[in-house]
Amino acid sequence: MKLTKERIVDAGMAVFAEVGYHNLSMRQVADRLDAHAGSLYYHVRGKEELLALMADRVCRRAYDAGTDALAALPSAATWQDRVEAQATALRAEIREHPGGAQLLAESPGMLSTGAFSLMERLLRTLLDAGVPVAHCGIAADTLLSHITGFVLQEENRPTAPPAVTADLYADLCERFPLVMGDVIPRLGEDDKFTRSIRLLCTGFAALC
């Protein structure tokens, strides 16, 4: 089968899911394609460009998913609903790719039409909501950073909580009553994410 940039990105995503950001190599990608490593460089200049192309693909797919989510909203949807729809679609798309949050957070700087599209639409949503131009960029960047960081925590959360003895639990409750009490709600990840996005929107609304 002919070697193309799209096939290289496909293979890169598959290898990335297995070995992670720092262990990915062009040789591993070439092996996945049953090709010589040198032949990849006719299409992709190196690992940094490949990682950037992979991140761009995630962003483009997230943009398309966001388009579908926005189209499904009722006509009476608020700007907060539109922000939440975009945020939820981005989180879901990042989670589709193991290590996707790290990929977006650490991919080298490169002009990415996918990332630009996500940011452009989010900026337009905030501007239409009345968020002042002076604050829109920081608001959008804060939101996108929060989404990436949230998924990064999800991906790195241990599968089981640490073992805690009764004595240790009692000691923690005494020393950290707010942390161990009801101030921090015990929510599922989906509910926690939704509430966090709505809380950010409440802050943005105060700027309008």
C-alpha cells in the first residue's frame, strides 16, 4: 500500500497509544507500516512534526464533534450551553485517544488549523456572549487548558484508591476537616467536569 502522510499519522496514533509521548520513535512508526524509517521523511520531517500532525487530527475531529453537538442544541440554547457543548465534545475526543491530553499539552508549537478552528469558534461564542475583547483570549485559553488538564488527570488517576487504615483516616479527618468533609463533593467525573465548565462560565458572565 502506498505510503502517505495520512497513513503515517494513523500509524503514529497507534504507536503513541502503546508507548506514550516520550517513547514514540519514527522507527516504531515505520515498523508498524512495514516500511523503512527513511521513507517516512519524504512525507514527515521528523518526530516533532508527526506529533504536531497527530495533535492537529485530534483537534480537527474535536471540532467536527463540536459542530454536531452545537447542531443538536435547541434554538433557545444559551451561550453557556454552547460553551458546554464545545467543551464536552473536546473532552470526549481527547479521551478517544490514550494519552491524548499529553499529546495536546506537549506537542511542539506548530501552526495547526485544527487548534485554530477550536479557538476561533470558542472566541466567537464568548464575544457573542458579551465577554469584552480584552478578556476573551484569556477566557478561551483558560477553558481549553482546563479541559486538557482535566483529561490529563483522568488518564493518570490510579485505578484503585490508596489503602487507608481506620487510624489514618481518623487522623486525616482531624487534620484536614474541609478536605475530608463535605466541602469537596464526591462526584463522578462527568458531573465534576460539567460543574467545572459551568463554574467557569459563571466567572466569564461576570465580565459581560
